[in-house]
Amino acid sequence: MKEKDCVYSIQAVDFPYIPTFLSFREGRAIVSAYAELPEKPELLMGDGCGINHP
């Protein structure tokens, strides 16, 4: 698997750091970067613990 495109977004963070709520801190930047992709991918991979978080 090869990286096809790379985009990034810098956003102000207005949500406190709470380990189980990282998507509330990082979600806006992720959605903004996704919108900048020239072609939308068939698959996005991300690091996350989901419901198995200790």
C-alpha cells in the first residue's frame, strides 16, 4: 500500500484533553483535512481504541 496524497489542517483546539474524548479535540481538523483531498479514498485508516479502551 502506498500513500497517494497527503494533506493536513491546523485548527485551534477549544476542547480540554480527556483521554476517551479525543475525537472531540481532533475531529474538526480531521474533517477539514479530508475535505482538502483531491480524490476521496475508498479507505481511511485511523488509530483508535473504540469501545475496548481501558
